[in-house]
Amino acid sequence: MKQTVLLAYGEKEFTKRIKSVLEKKNYTTAVLREGLPPHAQYNTIIQLAHDPTDITEGTRLLLGKAKKDRSRLIFVNYRLDEKVQEDASRFAQTLIEEAHRKNEAETVILNLGRLYGPGIAIKDSGALGHLITEFSDGNVLTLYGEGRDSDYYLFIDDAVEGVALAVGQAEPGGIYALSPSIATTSEAAAKLLYELGGGRHEISLHRGISALVQKGEVPGKPLPEFKIKTPFHDGILSILRNASPRTSPSVHLPFPRVHLPELHIKLPHPSSRALKIAGIILLLLSPFIYLGGELGLSAYQLNRTKEALGALDFPTAQAASSSAAASLARLGKIFPTVQAFEETALAASDLSSQGSVITTALENLAKSHRGEGTTSQTPEEFHSLSAALSSAEQHLSLAWLEAKQVTSGPLAGIFEKLQGYLEEGIKVTQLGSAFAGDAEDLLGYRGGRSYLILFQNSTEIRSGGGFLGSLAQLTLENGGIKNLAFFDSYQFDNATKAPTETAAKALRGNATSLLREANINASFPVSADEIAGIFEKAQTTQIQGVAGTTLVFAQDLLRATGSITLPSFGGEVVTADNLFEVTTAEVEKNFFPGSTKKERFMQALGEALLGRLFSLPSSQYSQLAKAAWSALEQKNILLYFKDVQLSQALGQANFDGAIQKTDGDFLGVFDNAAGGKVNGIWVERKIAYRVFSPSRTGAAQAELTVTWNHTGTNAWPAKSYSNLLLALAPSGSKLLGAKLNGKTYNKAVTFSESGKTGFAVYITIPYQTETTLVFTYKLPEKFNLDQLSSYHLLIQKQPGTLADPFTFTFEPTIGKTATGDNLQNKNGGLIFEGNLEKDLSFTINLK
């Protein structure tokens, strides 16, 4: 006769799982959701309540039934943080223990560890739940106290198995602990999430705030035969995989009817034996035919998705991506590795569902610039777009996690490349979601909004990208362009001035800076805020954001959209190929102090470029998006907004030009041309950075070498090149010496900027020469190479520069070996030789 079990007062999902496992073990089960216990008798009653009332009153009722029916009562006790639940559980256990002591009922107490996993409320998963929430939101992973608080985490599937096992294995009166034998600290959980997130989430310690009260070990003895089967890593991965719905709409593809000509061919009649053989072969091959069909269908639909998205055909893209996701979901049951592609297809489907919101917003800008009517957009549209982008981000994050699991085999290389594409996609959707969330305000639906566009001549380099010859004020209202006005930067020379950057003040003696010189600060948000402040006072207006552009972006834009003509400069035709040549000729030739030619040309160029930008047909939006994204990554577009949330999103994407924060080593090298006619297009720069320890103590030193090769002549427009160099290092670094062309140089200054220590010089680079500057400095004590197990370096690219050659050399101390990705072994150390097209980062492991 089958044993009967009553599952009482438990949460729906947990109860459902236990019921399923018990029925597989041949138990007959019934469920009591609420109310009084049923009259039917059961061999075992399991009290699963979470609700305080169900715990207290429910246990009293179940205990009474167990006494009457001579049933066994198993009380499941959860580890929770709510005091009322703890008090209720303590009361219930007292009743149970008293009944056992008096021999009134056969009872068992199961004390569970801290539950976590799909279906478990995040708040019930303690510190881990808090960290997973921050991880999913893309926030900093916050550790309270020292991050040493720990808990005994029990995965939901293991808890279900343990409860089911107790029905047959637990002894009367027993108190058992279902939990791991070793606790997991919050710090360990955060580091695991950090690794799963590919280092995208910073870990922050709040030492002044205490963590939750430590609960200690789970009381009770081990349950016979119970084992933890789910590693902590796999359990967390399971939560992240189930964070968003893994469902795809069913897509019915109509197949065209193909009319074939009637063929009158007499075919031989097969024998019954031949038919049997053919049937067996077909049966054997059917799985492969099925798989081949699914693979072919999914590959075809993924390719359709790619082509449709490129053409901004969002309905086709959504249908194709949904179909691909459905095929990949079926394949994923057999080959789990394709789940990364399934999640990618689902992300594409999410994006396609709201893609028209983006194109409508862009078309409104273009139409309003041409004086045409626009299509008004609603807050609901932008909210839907933001939600779609957030969902797409989740799918791409899951795809990245799936791809990261494939570390060996013939597909490992493919999945490694896929991770790079997915990381890019995650970045796009994160930033897009932030913009969509603020789109109603940004586009002026809540009142006019004004933005400054800075046209920076990167052939006359500055820390922020280049000389600020002109700027434009773009005012948006109700989704369209209300006004677009251009300004010569020199017309603000009598306006309010900004404080001069520290090193520039020390070396050049100016206490304040004009608007056109305010972008010398290495952190663009600082410069942008100062420029906006000067403009606001001069024009008595409010500025909500600033976009800095360089000639490199202008070149990319011309390459994507075609040439432009400058009527005010004799009909000059500017192309991507001749942009720098024309700019140099028009800006520098016949220039003299007081001349307005430089700013007039930059203004004419800016007007023509914006005119081209706002007149593009929608068929070229994808080309524009590619050019803009590349410019953002290479810091040829820098964005600053006063809106705090948008500012944070840009900072996380590293698109604001701010000096980045890092606990590791840091290097930023910024040139600032300061010579009137001199044009930096003839000055080639290369950078070398070396980290080593000159002593047995392991103290780390850095050697920064910057070499400028001036290929110009004494004739226009070259001549000697005056340069203010700013080099940023970790805070607390100490300059040991500087050499210019091999000779000691005593005019270097040390300064502080954006949380870094900087070293600066103001030097002249003669034409037709190669000039070399070497800074040697001591890194802070925390970089002691004998004590480090890993060394991290971040190199920040200067906006407006063109892929400077860059070499990085790392020399470990004696007795240690160093390994790192993208680094080659050389003479016992590591070396990287490449270009600074964008920011670079390295991690070196030391053993």
C-alpha cells in the first residue's frame, strides 16, 4: 500500500516541487493550501508554512491531527530575517518538542539553510539576495562590515530533495540540519558574481555599516544519505538564467506552394525488403534530419534578423528573431551550448519590438530641421522602449554567461569571440535603456531643452579633444529642433572665465581660462561643466548637456554619409580623405592674432556636418549609428549631462571622458598644443610604459616614456611645437626624476587631478627632430610586486588622438612568474605592443 503525505500551508512553487519528487518516489500526495486540515488520514504530514499565522496556528492544528491519526509530523524550519517569523517558528517548535517529550505524536524538525535559487524570493536569500539584486541592476556590489558575514546557502533543488528524503529517512524526535557543511561569506559571493559578470560590477566595502546579525551554523544533525548536489557557482548561474522569461512566441511560417511540371516517368516498384531497409535507415537518421532542419532554420532566421536590423526593418527582424529563438530553444534541449544563441535571438526580438520608437525620434529631428511636421511620441512609447532594452540586456547577459561556460572543445574559440560581441551588446542596451528612460525629458516633451555641441579641432590637440574653435546651441522641444544657433568661441573672451587647470597654471602662469581654453582639463565632465557655466552666464540660458566632437568623428561621419560643400569658403568640397588637409590649409594659412578665419572655418564645417546629419534618410541611420558608436568608444564623441542618472550611465559606459576610477594602476597621457600656427598633424606620438621593482623589497616603480617625432619643417604650417603634457598616475605616486632627450629635466611639476597624481611639463618640440621625455616615479605601496597576487593596469586614451603606438612592459620580481592575456613573454617578463585606439586594460597574475 502506498504511503500518503499531506503537504500543508507551503508556498505554491516549493510545494509543487516537493510533490513532484515525492510522487516519483511512489508516495501519494495531497496539498493543503489554507484552512482546517482535511478529515482524510495521512502517514506523514509536512508543515511547510512561511506565513507567521500559518506557522503558529497551522502547526497547532496539524499537531492535533497528527495526535489523533497517529501520523508523523515533519516541521520544516526556514532561515529568515523577519523577527515575527522567527518568533512564530520558535513557538511552533516548542509545541512540537513538547508533544514528542510527552510521546503524544511522532515528530521531526528539519532546519534548512538559507534558501536560494529560482522561485525563491530574493528577500529570503539574505545577503546573497541583496548582491544578486545589485548584480541584475548593474550596480556596485556592496559589502557591509568587512564582507566577512557568512551564511549556509542551500539551493532550492537540494532543499526539495532533502525534505522528500526525510519522509523515509528521518527518525522520530530527530532534529536535522539540511545545509552545506561550510558557510559562504558575502565577500566570496560578491567575488563569484564579479567573475560571472566579467568584471563589470565594482565591489564596494562599507566598513562603517554592519552586516546582518550572524546566525551561526544550522542546528541539527546530518540527515542520512542527504548530500548537496548543486555547487554554489551553478546555483547562482541558475538564478541568473531564470531572471527573465525564457519563452518565445510561436511563429507559423507559411511555405509557398511550388508548382512542378508533371513528369511521366515509370519508376520501379520497390520490394518490401527494400522498404523495410529504407524505413530503418530513415528511423536511424531522423534525429539528424531533425537537428539539421532546426539548425538550418535557426541559421537562416538569424541571418534574416541581421539583415533586417541593418535595414531597420523591425517587423521582419522581430518575426525572424522570434522564429530563430523558437528553433534554438528546441535544439537547446539536446545541445545546451546553443542557449547563448537563443538568448541573443530573444534580445533581438525585444529590440525589434520597439525599434520604431527610435527611428521615429530620429525622423522627427530630421523633419523639424527641414521645417516639416513631426510625429508626437508618448511617455508610454519611451517606457516600452526602455523596458525592451532592459529585457534585451538581461537576455544578452544570460547569453554571455552561457558562452562563458564553453571553455574547451572545437567551439571554444567561437564562443570566446561571441563573448566580445555580447559585451558590446550589453553596453549598448544598458546605455540605450538609460537614454530611453529619460527620452521624454531629453527631447523636450516637458519643456525646451538646450545642449551645447563643441567643435574641437583635434589637429590642435587638447586634453578634451582639440582646440575649441566654435560651438552650437541645439534646442529641442516636443521631439523636434526648435533652434540651432552657432557661436564663435572667441566671442566669449570677455565673458566669465573658468579656473585654470592646476598644471597649466603652474607652468604657464594663467589663473583663469577663456571658454576656448577651458577643455584643457583631462576630465571632460569638469571642462564641459565649466564651458556650460560660461555660456549660460553670457547667454542667460540654461544648458542641460554638452557633446564634445573631434575631427576624427567628422572624418568617420563623412566616410559614412559622403562629402560636404562649404559655400562660404569658395565652394570647398570636404571628404573623409581630405578633411585634415583642408582643415589645416583653411585654419592655419595666413592666420594672425585677431584673425577670425580659424573659428569661421570650424563653424562652417560644423554647420555643414550638422546639416548633413539632420538631413540623412532613414536608410542611412544604421551607418550613422555605427560611426557614432565607434566615435564614442574611441573618445571622439564625449557626452556630459547634468541629469544624474544619465550621467552615471555614461560614466559606467566610459563615454563621458571622465578620468576613470580604479583600484589598480592607471596611466593617462594628455598633450595640449600651445603654439599659435603650429599644427599637430605633423607630430607623431608614441608611448611606452614599464613597471618594475629596482630593489629586493618589491617596491614598484614606473617608467613612462613619451616620444614625439616632428616631421614638419620651418615652413608653414609646421615650425616648432609647444606642448603642455599632463601624465596621470595612481594617487600617491612620487616623481623620482624626469629626463628630456637623455638629460635631467628639473622643470616638471606634480599636481592632483580627478583623484590621481599628475606630472606635467611645458616643452618645445623642434621641427625635423625626435624628442623623448621620460618620467620615473614610485607607485604607491599597495603595488608592492612581492606582495601582489595580481596586478591590474588601465590606460586611458586621450580624445582626438589617432591610435598612438603603445608598448607596455611588466617585469616581475625575482622568484615570481607573471602571466596575462594579450601579453607576450619576453626575457622573463611580459610585453604588449599595439595601439591606443581605445582604452586598454591588463590583468597580470603573479605566482
